[in-house]
Amino acid sequence: MNHTVFETKRLLIRRATVADAGMYVALWNDPRVMAHVGFPEGLGVDESEMTRRIRDKPDADYEQFLVVTRKSDGRARATH
């Protein structure tokens, strides 16, 4: 299955897969990141919870956890 939602000249935006759960866990548990969205201690989510969240999303592209990948070097970032 192609997980691409859309792409630009420089970026590829795709649906997250369970393989991306670790990236989300690191992001959502980082107080330096999460303090800016009201969770100064992070969310405390673990990889099994994140895997479940990714799997259980509705089948609509813009209701998914998304991953943005820079085409020039393949570097990925999580978004939601």
C-alpha cells in the first residue's frame, strides 16, 4: 500500500506506520517539545500505546499521524 498523502518539490508527506511509533514516542515524551503544547512533562506514552494509536486511526488521509520526509536527505519528522 502506498502511504503517500502528498508531496512537494522538497518534501514527501506520508501516513505513519507502526514502524514510526518509536519516533512519535520520542517526540511526545520530550518535555522540551511537549511543554509548548501544554504537556510540560511529556505525555508518557509508550511504544505499544503509540502503535495502537497509529493502527486505530480512521482511514482518511488527513486524520492520520503523518510523517514529513525531506527528499534531499531522507530525514523524517513526525506530525499530527
